[in-house]
Amino acid sequence: MMIKEAVPADALMLAEMFIGYIDGHREYISHGEIQMGVGEGFISGGQLVAVPSGCAKDKWLKYINEHIADKETSNVWKVVDECGALAGFCVADIQEDGDEPFGMVCDVLVSEEYRGKGIGGELLQTAIDWLKGKGVKDIYLESGKNNHSAHRFFEKRGFCHVSEIYKLA
């Protein structure tokens, strides 16, 4: 397995992996995907129900292309296997709307067949190292409300739960 920076030609492949994943794993959809129009969230029985939007692929392609193009404040890494097949990816960026710039790990996704091999941890560490190399001190991430396996993954790597996001019903 090899981690490489993504290039514009990778955008469609990354989008297809992402959209394919959230279509079957709606717990991945967080407020970020809902806010950017990739997901739709509605309240049913007092609980959030999140689904990919009808234009999810187009919205996510716009997002990923922007992150690939801007290497100063964002980056995208992909993991490919020995045959060149996509095994996973990670997206990170630097946010400027705080007291000090802070890092955001926007997405970490590993194909199910490659999970448990340390790829997610390597991708996450690549993003953390890149953010720290840019002088960022605080690093955050967001995760879907019911994405419990991801929560455990992040907590094992030093992240802690700091807030809740609420949506008006």
C-alpha cells in the first residue's frame, strides 16, 4: 500500500468511493455533508435521518476538486494497492475562522476490504503531520452522530469528544 497526494485526475474515483460508501452507510453522514448539500437530514421521531442528496456526487466533486487544487490550506491523500486500486483516502484543511487557524480532518475513508490493516491510522497520521507542518496547533474532526466505529477509531488515536451539533427540526 502506498499513500500519495491526490491529483485532479483522482477526483471522480474518490467521489465514486465516497458516494458509494455513504449510500450504504448513512451513519457516516455528518452535519458537514448536510451543510454542503451532499446529504440531506430530516428529523423523524426525534432522531436525525440522513441520506445522500440527489446531487451528492456533483456537490462532493466540487468539494474534493477544491481541496485537491489548494495545496496551501488543504490536501487530499489516497491509498492505492499494488495494482493501483483505491483503498482509501483522507481530506484535511486549515480553517481560518477561529482565534488562531486550526486544522480539520474532513474525511477519512478506507474500503471495507482493507480495514484492520492500519491504513486508516496511517492516513490520519499523514493528515495530522501535514497540519502540524503548516503550524497548526489545534486539530479537529467531525463524524456522523451514529458512526460509533469511527468514534472509537478517533478516540484510540487521541481525539476526544468536545461538542454536539443540533439541527432545528
